[in-house]
Amino acid sequence: MSGNRRYSGLSQHAVKSGAFQTGRSRFAGLVFASAFLALILRAAWVQCVKDDFYQRQGEIRQVSDRDTLASRGHIFDRNGRVLAMNLPTRTVWLDASATGVAASSSQIQALARILQIAPAVVEHAYASQRQFVYLARQIPTDVAERAMRLNVPGVFEQKDYRRFYPESSVTANVVGFTGIDGHGQEGIEFAAERQLRGINGWRRTLHDARGEIIANLAQSAPRKGMDLRLSLDLRVQYAAYRALQDAVTHSGARSGSAIVLDAHTGEILAMANWPSFDPNSRLRSSGLAMRNRAVTDVFEPGSVMKPITIALALQEQRITPNSVVTTDDGRLRLDGVTIHDDADFGTLTVAGVIEKSSNVGTTKIAMMMPAEDMWHNFRKVGLGRAPHAGLPGEAAGNVRAWKGWRRIEQATMSYGYGLSASLLQLAQAYTAFANDGVFVPATIHWQPAPPSGRRVYSVRTAREVRSMMEQVVSAAGTAPQAAVTGYTVAGKTGTAYRWTRSGYDHGQYRASFVGIIPARAPRVIIAVSIDRPRKGSHFGGAVAGPAFVSIASQTMRLLNVPPDKPYASVTTKPAT
């Protein structure tokens, strides 16, 4: 009996405990149900009864992400002079997406007057109800400040910059320019876009309808673009630009280009074109002025090619500088075509062929060699392939595969017809002579260490060709106008007819001169080409020679290169 009473007591206790647990669970469920009901009622109140109030509060307290523009990298010349930089500006824009954002007529008139835009532009921006509309871009900071002081609803400003080119047209074709969005469109600005542009940052802000920032919620800092250091020497660039301008103007030519190349590193110290354009102006010039014709335009170079042909014959030991070549009264019939010289030069040495620029003599030398060897020779000095100097639009020119050459084509290519090249390719090809037989690729980027070149000719061959080219600027050569006082010069003229749809136009010429100075201890290669001279002579020596002299003499002084040729002594009659 006593055992049953004990068991009964335990059962009653368990029943009471279970009832308590059940009651507590029901109470907790009631609390949660009440909370959910309260939330539902509150949501209904906010969304249905008081929706206008809370919508208005949301509109005046907006969260937005705004870009923080990255500063574009600067561009410098080799000596640290600025070629492209950023000027601080402001951009004014409108957020018309929020309900109730509007401006009075007087505010619109005042804003349009300050920003120098039509009032209709502002009115249309408000009517668009878009979240972001530009009103004025890249304006002076003081103008933006005046606009913001008007407190026009929905109008904001942000930091911006405008690209500025201190040297204007002097370096325009090389440096190029950017568009209003800051992206490179021409020149180095385009070619090096990835390095220069940087990475925009962003900022998430809470602001009211007037744009006043209530709080900064998060941000990512912008990363500035990388600065670039070019191989250009601004002093030499000015010399080339001014000399080229004079040459084109005095000859009445359509255009011209000039290049100064470091003989040993391939660095482009100057690259000028005339006419040029102002990259700081939004009013762009014609395609002719904007194009970097020194690298984009190809032409038949004419006699500038003769040293390259003769160098191969010397390298293969088919001739020596003193080998004798007959010019057949200045006329040679080959495959039904007559090749002729400007005069009857009689019998010449190989050095004389270069000095007099004999087409007949060069043809006879070329016919001693297989077409395949000539083709490989052209390719080794960079013809028929793009230079890859770091500039946009670099032309490869045209040198057809040797298997399709006829004899007359091999002949004409030997003296610069039937193939094409840019002025940069010609200057680059002459590095093989200036650098004692080692071809060095051209580059627009500053080189901290000399690049490795590629041997094309022996030291002896390169020096023999340079020695023969010295005679070109002698009184008996084709370019006495290219002689530079105090310095030896090795160079070659090129005077070529222009090819048109109707064939060669004997009234249009391309006059060129490519020279190495000093000839006996080369420092630079200077190439000048003038397209369609119309006043005076049309020959390369007469048209391009004076520009070469002006550029060369100034470059020697700027680079502190000592004279290597004694000045002619001047004797005066003693006073009596």
C-alpha cells in the first residue's frame, strides 16, 4: 500500500509540471503571434495609410553610388618635361528622378546663364526624370561654384579634369589627345590607354534632395593612371618641327615629316609632321593634319634604297667599293622597259654609283644577286613589317614575296620603286649602317638600357657604305645642300614619282633625305620627307636637304656632340 501511495504522488507531480510547460508554450506563442500581428498592422499603416509621408521621406534621403574619377597618368619627354597633364575642372549634373524635384523659371534661367547653355537644355533635363543628366562638363571650378550657390533642386557637381597639352601642335601627332570622357583617341594617349587611364573609385552616400550629403556609407579610393616617359627630347622636337614647317612652306608642298632617331638605341628623339593641329581645341582639324604621317603613310622611297641594295652586294662579296660599273650612256633596256639615269655618268665605281645615284649602276649590281637574297635583306632591315615602336597605326609597307618577282621588278626595287615604306621604317633601316651593321628597332619609349639589336651586316660592310654615302653630300654628289658645317654626314637622297590610279604622275614627287651624323662616329639618324613640293626644285637634296641641315646642326649642339670635321680655314689679306 505504501508503495502505491508513493507512485501516485509522483504521478500527480508530473501532471502539474506538464500543465505548466504547456501553459508557458502557449503564452510564448501568443507573444510571437502578437508581435507578427503588430508588424503586419504597422506595414499596412506605412504602405496604405501613411504611404505619402514615408515616400516623401525616402525621396529626400537617398542612397547613391557616385564614381570618383581617377586621374589620368601624365606623359613626359625623356628629360621630364610635361607633354600631357590634367587640369582640375568640375562637371555639373542633374538628378531629376525624385518626385517633386523641380526648379523655378528664374532658377533655370540663372543656371543656364552661368553654365552658358540654353534654358531649354535644363528644362528638358528636368522633364526626362532621369537619375543622371549632364548639364555642363569639364568647366572651370569657379563657374561650377557659382552654379552651386544658386541651390537649384537636384543639381549636383563632381570633381573632373581636362587633359592639357602644353606643347600644343609641336607634339600633337605623337602624343595625341583624349575625348571628353577621358579615353585616348589618337597617338600615345590611344596606344597606352590601359596604362594611362587609371581605375575609378566610388563613394556610397546618403544625401537629401538638394544633394547635401548626410553621411558617407562606404567608399573605394581611385587609383591614378601610370605616368609615361617617352623617348622624345622636346628640344630636338622643336628643332625638327620648325625646320619641317619652313621646308614645307618654302617648297609649297602638301605636307612633310621628319624623324630624329638615336643611332644606337633606336629611341625616337623627335617625330614631327606639318601641317599639325592643336590637341587642346575641341574643333579638330582635317585627317591630314591629325594623322601621324611619319608612321601611317607609306610611299615608294626611291633612291634612299640604293645603299641597302649595295650593302647586300658588299656583304656577299660580289663587289667592292672600287668595283667598276658601266652605266651604258645612262640607259639600260631590261625586259622591254628602259631604265635611265638623270645624266650619262659613264663608268663609275660602286662608290660613284651612290654618289651620283645611278639607277643603271644599281640595277646592274642588283642583277648579280638572287631575288631571294634581296628579299631577305629588305626584311632584315625592317621593310615589309610594322616597326612596333609603340605608336598607333604603324604601317608595314609592302615588299612582295620574292617568288613572284620578274627581273624588271627586282631592278626597280633595288632603287626604290615597286615597294613601299614609311619614313619611320627608312630611318630604322639606316640603324644597320649607323650602328656598325647591327639593326636596332625604333621605339617611342625611353630606354633605361640599350636594347639588343640584330646583326645584319659586318662592321666592315656598314663602314664602307657610310664612307660611300659621305660622297653624296659633297659638291659632286646629289645633296651638297645637306652638308653640315663642322660635321661629317653620310646620307642618301630619294626623289620618287607619286603613284596614282593612272600610273606614275611625273608632275608629283616625294622628295626625301636620310642622313647619319656624324658619319664617322654616328650619334643620330635624321630622315626628312616632303610630299609634293611645287616651288623650285623637286629633288630630295634641294628640298629635304636644308631641313636636314637645320635639324642636324641644332641636334648636335643640343646633345653636345663635338665637331668631327675641321672648319674650312678663312684667309684674309693682311692690312697694308
